[in-house]
Amino acid sequence: MKRVIVFIDGQNFYRSALRAFFDGRAESNSAGQFHPEMLGKLLASRDADRILTEVRVYTGRPDAYLQAKAHAANVRQCQAWEKAACYVFTRPLRYPPGFSARGDLRPEEKGIDVAIALDFARLAERGAYDVGILCSGDTDLIPAVEVVLDGAGATAEVAGWRTDTYRQRLSIPGRNVWCHWLARADYEEVRDSRDYTSPE
């Protein structure tokens, strides 16, 4: 059996699902959310000779003072992922000078793509997986995929959400990287309807 690790760029893949299935609008606090462990199981199950060994999720964390409600929701969500046996990596969001929760300035993730890239390449080189599936459309991750493709001893694949009018995947010009396309039915299978902004 081929050992599979699924690497999920949490915010990138969430925003992609939001654009694909909700026209980019967060019509509810759960729109675009998915269960990482269920997504991992779905992707690994597409080939009979594969076994899922780990799901790894990488995401930014809002500041507890500047965005108290978003911070609490992120903590609850990450705890749910960890309870489902996912590995969760977080880094604090970076806030621009003069940030206000009511203003137009937005915080951004810093270091998440680097963490994913390092883990994707290092774990392949260490023989931790036979197939690595990367769930992200971030082109900053291309070098890590190339490292695996160029002889790290593992297979690199990607996943992306798709509809009739939207599709996003990580691709490398001149390289044939297998993509696991995920349709609306797949999203509904792994959808997470919990409102993490609520303590309950």
C-alpha cells in the first residue's frame, strides 16, 4: 500500500471553496468550510492501493487582542481538527500599521507557504510518504513540488475545487502533475457546517 499524506493550505483552500461554490460570498459563518480529515480520506480513497497516514493543515491565527472573535473561532476550529487526528500548524497573522477591525486594512498570512513547502519536501526526502497531495493554489509552493518531482523518492499530486465556471489548481508549466478535481458533490461530502464563532 502506498502511504499518503495530505497537505492542506487552510485559508487558501477555504477561499477557493468559497469562490467555487458560494460565488466568493460568505453567506454564513460556515460557507466554504470543510473537514480536513474527511477531505484526506476522500482523496486517499480514490486509488485502491493507497492508505492515508496523515492530514496536515497549515493556517494563520488572528491576534487575540486585535481580532478577539476571529481568534477564538480559529482556536476552536484548530482544536476540532486536532481532535480528528490532524496535524495543525499555525502562525500569527501579520497586521499592517493602523489596523482596525472596522477599517479596510486586512491582516495577512506570513510564513504559512514556507512551512508547507519545507514539510512537503523534507517529509518526502525522509521517506515519510509515498504520495503527497497538496491542497492549495499558491504558486509559491511550486518549488517544493518540483523538489519532490525531481527525485525526492515520492509522488507529488495536487487537488483543487471545480465547477462549470470555476477551477483552481496548482500547475507547473511543462510538468505533468496529477490533479484530484473536487466537484460540488465532493464538497458536500466533506463540508463542515459548524459555526466556530459560537462557543457551543
